[in-house]
Amino acid sequence: MTSDVAKIADLRREVVAGRIDRRAALRLALAAGASLTSAAAAFAAAPVPVKSTRSAALIKQRVDWLIVGGGTAGAVLAHRLSADPQTRVVLLEGGAWPDDAAIDTPAAWPSLQGGRNDRAYRTMPQPNLDGRVLPCPRGIGFGGSSLLNAMGHQRGHPGGYDRWEALGATGWNHAALLPMHRRSETFSGGADAWRGGDGPLDVLAVSERDASPVANAFLAAARGRGYGWTEDFNGANPGEACWNQFTITRDRTRDHAARAFLEPVAGRPNLTLLGDAPVERLVFAGQRCIGVRYRHAERIVELRAERGVILTAGAIDTPKILMLSGIGPADHLRAHGVEVRLDHAEVGQNLHDHPLVGGVAFEARRAVPLSAYNHGEGMLFAKLGASPVPDVLLMAVTVPFVIPSVGAAPENCFTFVPCVMQPRSRGRVRLAGADFSLAPIIDPATYEDSKDLELMVDAVELARDLGRSREMADWVLREVHPGPAIVDRSALRQFVRRGTSPFYHPVGTLRMGSDARAPVTPELAVRGVSGLYVADASVMPQIVPAMTNAAVVAIAERAAQLLVGQRAVHG
């Protein structure tokens, strides 16, 4: 025992000094015989050596790439572009390195919304949701929204990516992105033609032996209704009924983007991670973007890049930065006193997300066991409409996931959460003013297309049907919500309006396409200027039929390949 403690202490000092990353230290400790519990606890608490290079020193150095936003996409790009020791990369992030211990605990994710790593944005009142204002959590700090999310790692049906190419994103299809998915991950089930085995990001498949029995019954009910089973929905057969997969490490901690992609390379001399440095504006020379203006330590600093600036601040903040820099709908910019550099009517348009209903709730006959993962282990991807890819997702959530506008729920309760995966409704992001510190105006326009509402009603009916199945009879005492009094479709519509929430997967506000109106080209360049690129969820022409983090990783992986050959432009 003493030798284990000494070994762990030695390795922890190596982590703190930046000579080894936490994941490597854990493997060495386990190889030396240390217990998983003691090693994981020691290394999870170890601070990460993030260089705090002062802005004045940075200005005097040559910088090839400036990456704006240290979330998932920014972390991937910093990891890949800095692999060439001759390429100097600076990653600017508005927040700091995450130090909230709850982030590491997968089951604690519901407590993170509204915490210190959440920008805590809010939407405009939604007319089709009884005027409710919705939360729009967005991560701040290295790791971005991967610090807050529920860690679901779902690539989505291949047809979802093929649809991008059909919508004008030439070269962006499933065949092109499959190698990007593979290179990013280390899958717990092992590598094959579809899955990666040596990537930076740990992806953990649910093991049936420690899965929730409620989720097991849910999947049995789905199969009893004729839905097909798949062992790996991220593999060759995307299937319908399946166990979930998570960005969780082998020691059962969250593998957020900063941990997976930045920690292992934080010591590279050609990579600077600059936190607490929110970008206010882009800097131009003529029609070329040559750098950024950011705030750091009470100073306004201007930093230039020789190859280019890459925006990775996400589907809400990337269009905000562009509009503050004079790229966007001209009339809107002028109304806020922003000088128009480029009239791009679609900047900030095409905002969409997966609406969900929280939730179809059942009181349990006996205590529901605590989840060994994230409370959401069983999944059903279903086709209820005419879409060639799944248009509905049902999740078996083993806690009372019921939003306040629906009503109360008993403590011993579980929920089936329906989601619309290919919504038709489109909203927008707009400026609240010319001051960068103002939160943007976010209008998701939920159910603006009534077909989304009708599909959600169908999904709620499917969730209720599964709850009434013989496979669930051993667990369901009664349906709490919508409840037995709600029987007709009109009442179900009202229940859906009360219970709808975003899934916190905003995408599309800078769609890539080949047409002249698309703000971003298929090469990820901002159309109409040079030296400026976007590589985050905002470029998706249409949302993938899955949780979006895996798709963002793949976008950033492909962006790194597209951009690595870009030459420096001086002046």
C-alpha cells in the first residue's frame, strides 16, 4: 500500500510539472499495481499545466493560426494543427481551465447547468410554447459545452451526413467523415473498419452487466414492438434499439474535450492556450482577416495570424463575433451601429436544435437503481414520418426528468424522453447591441413549422405505448405525465407545448454550401473574405439525427486536414 501511494505521488508530480498527461499517468499507476480508485482520484485532482503566456510576449512572436473558442472544435484543431512543430498555434478562450470537481463525475451532469462553466444564455419567449423563455446553456472555459453535456457520443445515421452534400456542402458526406470519426476516438469495444482504437477521445459503450434494469426493460419493450436491435449504433449497423455510448474514460470520469485533446499536448512549445481572453472583434486589412482583438487582464490586445483565423466559438457565439466584426445582415448591423464590412443575409439564420419533451414520466413500483453512467442508457431511434433517417429518438432516463412547466413528479420515478431529430423549424441569432459583453438574442422558433409539433405528439404516444407494454409492467406503477386524463390529440399537443425544451444542440447559423448565399464554403472559408474560417456546429446545413458532439469532433478533424496546407500570407 505504501509503495502504491508513493508511486501515485511521484506520477502526480509529473502531471503537475507537465511532463506527462493524466491519462498516461493513470495507465502507469495501474500497471504498477495501484488501485483504480486511488489513482483516478489523485490524477483527477491534479492541476493541468496551461501556459499563461502574457499577451505582450505573444504579440512579438510569429503566429500561424489563431483559433477562437476553446470548446470541442477548438480543442481538436489546436491538437491537430500544433502537431507540426513549425506551426505556431494560439487558442483563445473566454474562460479558464475547468476546476469544478462535479465535471468529472458523469452522473452529476444535471447539476452543471447554470454553474460557473455555463454562459447561461436564454431564448426569446416562444409563442408556440405558451410564451415560455427557454434556457440555452453554453459552455465557457477550455472544453466548452463538453464540460456540461450528458456525454452521449452518437455519430448519427450515415444518411444525415449524406444529406449535407445534397444540400450543397460538396464533399461533406458520410464516407468523407467516417475516417474523421475513427481517428478521433479510442472505442472501448475495440477498433475495426468503423471504430477507432488509438484516438485522443475515450468512448465507452454501456455494458449490459451494469446497465440500468429500467433501461433494459425499455429496450425489451422496443424490440417487442418490432424495432431492430444493434450492438453498436456508431458502427456498421446504426439500427434502432441500442445501448448508449459516452465520452467517459476507463476510470469512469468525463472525457471532455480539454482533457482528451488539450492536456496531452499542453506542453508543446508551439502551442499557447490563452484563457480568460474573450474575442471582441476580428481585425481586417482590406478584405483579409489578419487577426483578432481580445480582452485580457483588463487590456484590449490585438494579435495577428499569418495563415488565418479559425472561429470555433459555436453556433451562438461564432455568428455573434462575425456580426460584431461587420459581417452579417446589413440592416441589422446598421441598426446597432456596427459598420458593415460584408452584407451576408444568412449569418445567424438557420438556427435549429432537437426539441425534446421532459417528460413522459412513470412512477416506479420499487426503487430505481442509481445509474453507473449518466442516467440515460437505453435509446430507440425510430422513423415515424417519411424521413429516410430516424426522425425521433426516445431515451430511457432513470431519474425524474420532468421540466417545471409540466408539473411535479414523485422521487421514485423514471422518464421516457422523446426528441424530434430532423426538425423543420428554423430560428435565428441576432445582436442585442454593439457591445460584445451583451448576450446575443436567441430565437429558436420552436414548432414554427407545425409538422414538428405533430411529430412530437406521435413520439409522445410511442413513449406512452412503451410504458404500457408487458415488458415494462414489472417497473411501471402508474403514468404520472401526461397522465390518464389526457387521451385526445388536442390535449397531447398542449402537453407537448408545456413540456418542450431544447436539447441544447444548436447548429446551422453559418451553414456551409456551394451557393452564393451560404455564409461558409465547403472549404470552411467565410465567403467574401480571405484568411477567415469556421469549424464548429454552426456550419451544419442540417442537424444530424443524433446528439451533436461527435459530429462537431468530426468537423474539426476534417477542418484540420483542409487547413494544414494553407500558406502564410504576410502584410
